[in-house]
Amino acid sequence: MGHEEELDAYRSQLLESLNSRPAIRSWSDPIQVYINERRVGELEGAGIGATLQVQCVDHIETVQLRAEDGTLLGGLTAPECGYRTDRVQISADTVELSVHNMAQGGTLSALFTPAPSFWSRAWKSIADVTDRVVARRPEPALAYGMRMVAFTQALLAIAVVGLVTDRITTGRTSDRTPSPVVQTATLSPAPVADMAKFEQQLDELARMQAKVDDALGSQQKGVVQLQQALVKLSSTQESFESNVLTVREEIEKRLEMVGRETDRQTRQMASRGRVEQEQLEAAIQNLTADNHRLSKEVVSLEEYNQGLKTKLQTAVASASKGVDPSPERLLKMADSLQATQQQMPFLFWVTFSDGTSQESIDKWVYEKQGHKGAVSEGWQEVRIVPPAVPPDRFLEQIRGEKIVKAARISQ
Amino acid sequence: MAVTRMHNTLSKSHVMADRMATVNRLEEVVSTSDEFDQVVSQALPVLLDRATGYTKRFLRETGQWSDDIEHEKFALRWGSEYLERFLVCGRSEVPCRPLFLFDSLVAKQHSKPEPFCYHPDLLRPLGRYLDGLVARAVVSRDALIALYHHSYGWGAGDVIAVTGLNGLESQRIYKNFRRWRESGWQRTMDEVGLTKAELAELGQQQQRHRQRFNSEAERLIRVAQSHYRKSEPDHYPCLSRSQWGDMFTQGYGCDYRIWHLALCLDCMQTAWGLGSSGSLTGEKPRLELQMRP
């Protein structure tokens, strides 16, 4: 078979299946309900008045009813907003579809009504007849009760008429066949009394019927009023619920926003506080170190300043006294010069053995009561209070220490 | 010869005139559902060709078209699908102009994301078979239940045990199986356009290279399942074993189990053995494609 023929055959097959569309559905099979081609549930096929209510978040575009074998039984296309109802006939059964699309989503209501059975059809015919007798069209809610009353009344009326006829016939028969005297005397007034009695009963019946009619009429009015009140109540309830929902959503939104804002601010403040604390700590540390260094420098500068002052005073005194200083005075001047020299820091340079830790160096300097100065080409400048021994000897002592590699005075 | 040619020309022009008349009638307003049925039922070929043409154009515009019989069949199949929906739902739109209503329905379908399950491998006979089965399972419960048979070779009893169904539901499963065997399977094959020769060829391939055939089938059925699972209710996601366990032991989610496990190979493996009260303790099920119902 060529491709063209194969395609034609397939097309014909599809058209045939569209034309026939057999629905294989036994009476008890459920009906599958689809909204927007998505399965949402099923209607019990055997149930009387089976219903399905579906609420969707999205708009309802299409509703489809399918049999168990997948046959599309019926459906409708819904408007974007508003109501649409449709009655889908499935064999003798009926499904009433009602779609309501709103701004937020839509709702579907499906009601399955099976085909009426023989007895229900018979009952319906009788009810129709009695309806015609009472010549009223009651509300659906009252129909059943009214039909019962009307039917009973009709039966009663038929029975009464039958009895009356029977009595009349019996009376006439009695007239035509004369009986013994006693019999005629007793029988002739009986039908007349019965007739009066039956007439009275019929009157009562008619009055009762009128009363029942009145009662039904007032009940009907009451039901209508009740329905109106219910409609109002449900619309009020709906609007109230929607208001409550709106308010709740608004409150939730606000709470959420406030919470979020508070959280953000707290986090910001906390992080800012941490940063500031760290900065403050670092600044305090720096300040402490600077302060320590400065106090040391101030001490050394004061010492140096003191020495200079003394020297200046000595020089001024020498200059004012002019020449020929006494040997005692010269001796004093020499002593004072020595003292000044002793107060000036003694500076030397030192290198340390390989592998000596900074901690050991600091400790060594501390032991010497000295201060570290600049470092140049591996040589560390050290200032100490002038030693008691001569510089050369001092250097010899220094060089003898374990951590010192070399020592010298000049740079 | 010349007479025959003239006859053909006349016949063609007659067909064209008929077609034009049908289209004109479809453009007029119909006021009742009965009138709608009457007008549309007389124009089925015209409408089928129209929907097929739109589907072809959609495939071309989305770069999914090839000039071969597989693509032609695919377009015809979806044209027929749209037409079926139109026949049923269009009645509720009266009064309307059927032709414009039909055009809008097809356009609305094509404006949806992934309006149909398209994959080049699903156009070949095995892909078409699987796509047809899974697509049918979405709209037909008979096909859905039969999917257990076609995927794992199970009968009605096995399906009842695996999905942990109660007595009432069990009766329904037997009916689903019966209807599928009687007519459902053949109808599905007709709808996807699988010929007897193609089915026979598939059967032979399966016999020759069973393992390769089944692993290819598993790959393709996963593609189809992931597309068609979107038609499940929103609240039917994949679950963990403990969640499935809760559902089975507490006896709820009967529909959930039937629908989701048929359409998800992974969840079937996850939930394996939970529904049978420990009687199914064998190896986890693997796809063993059954061609026949």
C-alpha cells in the first residue's frame, strides 16, 4: 500500500469513528468529569441525583464528560466570566452542568439524573392527572406533598361517588322488587338519609380541600419568602467572607512586611555594631601601643634634656667666670660632664645567632634595660643606660653571651 | 482517454463546488443545537482537513514538521481529536457560526504550551503504539487499567493486589479489563493508525531482541508518561515510599494510586509491595511490554 492510500484509509477510519462515536456505557458505570482536559472526579452513574462540585483556582474553559472507555459523552465551553448551564443527554439519563467563572477561578456543579423507571413514570402520570385536577402549579419543593394530598382527595372522591351510585342502584332495585312490608318500611328512608350524609361529607371534603389549598398557598408564599431570605443571606455571607478574607490577607501582608523590615533593621544594626566594636578594639590596641612607646620616648627625652640643661649651666658658669678656674672647680666640671655622659643612653649595634627567636631577643633587650632601635642589614640598634664598665669591655661581655653573634659601637 | 480526463475534471470541479457550499453553510449562523449537529455532521471531512491543516502549520512554525507519512498521520490524529471535542462542546455555544467557532477552538488549543505530546521517536510504530496507549489512558479508565497489563503483563487480580483495592473497586477492574479486550484496544490502535502489518512487525522485533525492545519501550513510555501525567489532578505528585506506605495502610487515595502508579514507572518501583500486605515480595517490576490486550 502506498503512502497516499494508507493516509486516505486512516483519514476515512477517523471520519467513520467521528460519525459513529459509540458510547459503551452500562447503567452503573460512573461518568468521568474533566475540566480543561484534566480529570477532576466522577459522577456515580447508578445513583439518583449524584452530584459533583468542583472549585478551581483557574478559569474553567471546557468541561467534558467521558465514559469509562473514553468516549466523549458531552461537555460545554464556559465563558471567561459568568454562568453557563447545559443539560447533557446521555441515552435516557441527563447530566446538568453548571459553570460559574469568577475573577478568581471557577466552580463546576454537575448533577446526574438517571432515566426514570417504569414505576416512577406511572407515578408521574398519576401525579400529572391530579395536578390537572387541582389546576395548580406548585413550587418544586411542595410538589410532592401537594400531589399526595390531591391524589388522596381524588381517590376519596371516586370512592364516595362509587358508594353513592351503589346506594342509588340498590335503592332503585329495592323499589322495583317489592318486598315484605317491614322491609319496604325500613329500606325506603335509608338511601335518602345516606344521600344527605354523603352530601354533607362531600361539602366537608370541599371545605377541607379549600382549607388545604389556602394552607398550601400560604406555605408556598412562606417558602418563597424563605428562599429570598436565604438568597440574601448567602450573598451577604459571601460578601462578608470575601471581606474577611481581604482583611486577613491585608493583615498578613502588613505583618509580613513589618516583620521583614524589623528583621532587616535588626540585622543591619547588629552587623554595624559588630564592625564598630571591632574597629574600636583595634583603635584601643593601637592607642595603647602608641601610648606605651610615647611614654618611653618621653622618659628618654626628659633624661636627655636634663643632661643638656646641666651642661648648659656649666658652660654658662664657665663663660661668666672667665679664666683661671680653680682645680677644684675643674674637677667638679669633669665630674658633672661624666655624670651627663652617664645619663645619655649608650648606643651599640648587635647581631644575633641564627635561629634566635624574636621573643628571646626582646627578653635579652629587656634584661639589659635597653630599647630596640632601627634594624640595618641584620644589625639591631640597642640603646641602654651607659654601662658601668668601659665600652670595649662591655662589648666583650656582650659578645660572650649565647644569643649574640657580634656587637659593635659604630654603625 | 480524453473523455475520462474530462470526466475527472468535471468530478473534481463538482467536489470543489460542494466543498465551497459546505464552507459557506458553516459560515452562517446556527441557532439551535440540533441545527448545529446537522450542519456540522455534513461537514466533517471539511472540518477534519481544516484542523489537520492548522496542526501541520503549527508543527511547521515550531520547527517540528517533516514531509513524511508519520507526520501526516500525527496531524490527522490531532485534527480528529479537535474535531471530536468541537462536535461535543460546540453545541453549547449556539447561536454561533460553526466555522469561526471551530477555528477559535483549534487556535486556543495551539496557544497552550505543549498542546500535544510531540517527540520524533514517538512517531515511529513503537512510539506511536505507546503514545496511543498512554494518551488513551488519560481519557479512558479502561485504558488506564489496561496500561498495567501492557507495561508489566499483569492481570486484573495482580492490579488489585498491587494497588491495594477493596472489593467494590475490584469488580470495576474486571469490567475495565473486559471492555478493553473487547473493543478498547482495537479502537485505540485504529485511532493512532497502526496497521496490522506494523503490529505484526513490532511483535517480531520483540521476539527477536526482547531486552533491547523493552529498554527502548521503557525510554519512550517515560517520555509519553511525563507529558500525559499533566492531565492528572493537580494534587497527584510523586511520593516517597513512606508517603505511599501511609496511603496504603490507611486506605485512602484509591484514585490516586490507580492513576499515578499506572502513569509513573518510578513511583511503581517505589511503592512496590505496599498494596499486597507483603505477598508481592519478588523483584521490583520492570517494563515488559505486552503488545496484545
